[in-house]
Amino acid sequence: MTLKASHFTIVGGGLGGTLMACYLARAGCRVDLYERRPDPRTAPSERGRSINLALSVRGIHALRELGLADEVLHNAILMRGRMIHALDGSQTFQPYGTDDREALYSVARAGLNLALVQAAARYDSVRFFFGRKCVGIDLHGPDLDLHGEATLAVEHVAAPLVIGADGVYSAVRAQMQKQEGFNYSQDYLSHGYKELTIPAGPGGAFRLEHHALHIWPRGTFMMIALPNLDGSFTCTLFWPHQGPNSFAALQTEADIGRFFAEQFADAVPLLPNLTAEFLHNPTGALVTIRCRPWHAGGRAVLLGDACHAVVPFLGQGMNAAFEDCTVLSRCLERHAPDWPAAFRDYEGQRREHTDALADLCVANFIEMRDKVASPLFRLRKRLALLLHTLLPRWYLPLYTMIEFTRIPYAHAARRARRQDRVVGAAVVLLLLLVLVGLVLLV
């Protein structure tokens, strides 16, 4: 069997699953894709749980390989940096880089998912089965068990090669966890998230600078806002679940109004539905997931959140999943029909780096909610940009490597530590020289 003659079953029709379907179909494979939610081409999109997405170089590269980048970027908004909102209402812009090559793109999850479903549907070899929830997989045979959302019946389908792209609470991974030797860990943040909406102004005008990611950093909690094409902004609160300044602490309209007036006064006039959305929109959880191995022999393999969910504070969850698809497609082409070898190669290339990404995302949460408002932090950022401008081949800030290059995550983290040691030593040497100069003058 060659890759072109293969038949894959993908569980999960989110971003990673649909992009992987495109990669496989382009390679000539037959693909059956099962998704528990309804068809996004006919059903209204969900609200309240999206967390707007920040598309960066890694994700754009995967889309470009499939000829989809221009279409997606046409429906995205360029974000050149962070706009920091202080408690007193003042705003400070922190650019991501030196020009628009180092910028992020705000994309709506629902719109991107729809575009990828439509792209996969252009291939005659892709079949979609919506309203089908995976409830089990036989890892020693060819069967996949699916629950029909409409019929309420469980059906068994033949699926010899399965790709589990079914997210944080993956049914495919859950079955793999029952295998001896499977390692799994999950770590929930004490914080959760909730979405609010800043509607567009008259005539669809943006009511905030729309080429920026807005952050209201408040120490132990924060709010962010990303622009949408219709002139609105999707705001996301990242707050503790319990304790002071938490979701649990705000239960009444009066409490909500008072707290926002104290902490986010400049945003209150922009949030006409604040109390209703706060009380009725769901509060989501934030979890990091690590596991190994990512595959069960040559029977099934995981990608995206199913094997390496990360918290969203570097905007890399989607980008990392797209990068998974790029690497997995290469490994399948290289090793077909030796599927165990292909899956091992894929995991070997990816797992070290997604584990590193998980740690980087948590660290960036602390930076976003607390450090970005610090004068010392802003000074360090300006110094980093200056070094990057003067020595672009030697010095790359960690954030630049993560967002605007395809340097593997663990390699980027190690390089950043080496750079910091050199810069730190140079600063110490400079201070010593200044002190020696002062002593000589005296």
C-alpha cells in the first residue's frame, strides 16, 4: 500500500482535523471525517467559548502549503503589537517587531473552521459525517464506535487508520490511556476565562485601535480584546475561579458594575451588554495536557489538543496543531505504508517542542497579566528590539522566535537562555567598566 492508496479516518472536525484532511486529500488519500457538532456550513456558530485566535508564521506556513493562506488572511486583521491599558485609562503601544513581517493576525475561530471545512470538501476523496460523536475505538481491531446525535444510536464503522484530532477531552486518547505504558498528565490553571463583546461603532467603525491586541493587565487577572472584521472586538477575561477578584466573587449586577468601574473604567462605556454577558456566558477552563506515546502502534495517532493542549497565552494552540499537520503529512509520505514508523517519527519530531511550548505559555500568562505594565519590562523590551535591529542574525527575542519564525519551540527556548546569559554578562561587564572609570576619576 502507498500513501496515495490509503484510507484514513479523522475523529474531530475542528481546525487541526480539517487541515489534516486537506493534507491527506492532496496526497491522494481517502478521508472520512467524523465530528460531533453540526455542519458549520449550515449551523449557526457557537458563541462564548471561542477565544479569538492569533494566527502566526507557523500556521500561515501550513495554510500556504495548501494554497489557503491568501483566503484566510483576507478575512483576518493585522495586529502590530500590544496596546496596554493602565488602571488610569492611559494606553501604551508595545510593537511586536520592527515591521509588519513581525505581526499577528486576528482570526475568528468559527470563520476559520468554516473555511477549512469548505476547503476539505473541495476534494472528492473527503467525506464528512457531522453529528457523530466518537465514544470508543478498538485499538486491536478496525472498529470505531460512534454515537449519532440525531438517532441516539451507536454505530460501528471500519476505520483501520485513525487520526485523533478530537481536542482536549479526546475519546481516542481516552482509549489509549487504558493501554499499559501510556503516560498522561493534566494541569488546570486556577484561572478560567469568559468572553464579552465590544460591538462596532456607527457604520461598523472600530471603537479601539484595531491593529493591536489590547491588554488590561491587573496583576493576578487581566482582560484582552482582539478585533473582528465587523468592527467589533471579542474580549476575554482571564480571572481566578475563586477568591478575591474572581469569577466567584462577582454574582450580582451591582458587584459586576462596581468591579469593572474600578478595574476597567475605560472599557465600561464600550461594553453595553456587560452584566448580561458576564452572568450568562459560560466560564471556560484552562488546562495543559501532556501525554506519551502519541500513537498506538500503527492503528491510531493523536494531533493538536488531543496530545498537547496548552493555555492560550502565546496564541500557539492552533499554530502548533497546524504545524503537527505539516510534520505528520511529511512523515506519512516518508514511511508509508509503515504506519508505526511514520507515527514514531512524527512524535519524535514534535513532542519535545510541544512540551516546551506548554511551559512557555504559562510563563507568558504571568508576563501578560503582570509584567507588561512595568516600566522595567518596557525598558527590557525596547532593549531587546534594539539588539534585534542591530544584530538581527545573532539576537532574536524569544517572543519573536515563537511567533515569527519556525524555529522549534524547545530550540527557541534554549537559544533565548543562551542569549540572555551573554547579554547579562555584557551588562555586568559594562557596569564594572563604568565603576572602574569612576574610581579612576576620583
